[in-house]
Amino acid sequence: MSRKLEELKIVSALKAPMLEKLRSNGHKPHWRECSINDLIEMMEGEIQELKDELIEMNLEEALRECADIANFAAMIYDNINKKFVTKKNIDSKPSLSGKNIVEAFLNEIYDKAESKQKICTTLKITLATISRWRSGDKLPRIDTLDEIWLMVMEARDEA
């Protein structure tokens, strides 16, 4: 498996436990109401909790602490981005919609595939996946091209 695919898988694997932890703490103040230093201190507390769980060999709890740590890192990232990155910088990022998504995804396929055969296989699997979605399978929520690419690569590996 390629490094890029492994990177996408590790980020995707953290998504569900991160959301679970965020939602279970929905009663707490929003992270944008916290200072960056406070968030760092809370993350350091989570790191200590992770160490404690590893010492005790409570691996399920250790995994939950990893999600907590990832959430605090994301909160810090969000606060820095919202407080210190200018709106002009944010607005200058290209947005993808409609035809642009298809073009960008096709470019991803051509850039990442090693051969014409793999391009054809990837496109066939992509079309089959889209057909399944149209025929009544639940359409998954897809936020980024990387998530689409990961799903197609997983389907290709299974084929």
C-alpha cells in the first residue's frame, strides 16, 4: 500500500472516534471560547491520560485518548486558523463544485495511477460505485477528493 493511501486511511480511521468524543462533550464550552494556551494545557492532560492508559495496558481507552488528543490538535488548528489567518487567504483557496469536482477527480486518477490499465480499472470501479449509489444504495457523505480517492482505491483493492 502506498504511503499516501496509508496517510488517508489513518486520518479516516480517526474520524469516527474523534466525532464520538466531540459529541459526548457537546455540553462543554465551544473550543473557540477557549484560549490556545488553555487548549494546549488540556491536550497535555490528555497526553498524560494516554500514557497512564498505556502503562495499565488499557488499549481501548488508549485509543479513545488518541482521539481526544487529535481533537485538541484540531481545535488548536481551528482557533489559529480562525484568529490569525486572514479572510483573504481563506477566500483565495479554490472551491470545488459540480463539473470542477469531476475534473479534479479525473486529474487525481491520472496523476496517481501508475499505468493505463490501472486508470481503466479505477474508472470502471468508480462508475460501478456511482451506479450502485444511483440504484438505491445510500450515498455516503464525501467531503474531499481524498475521501473519494480512498473509497475507489479500497474498492479496487477488493476487486
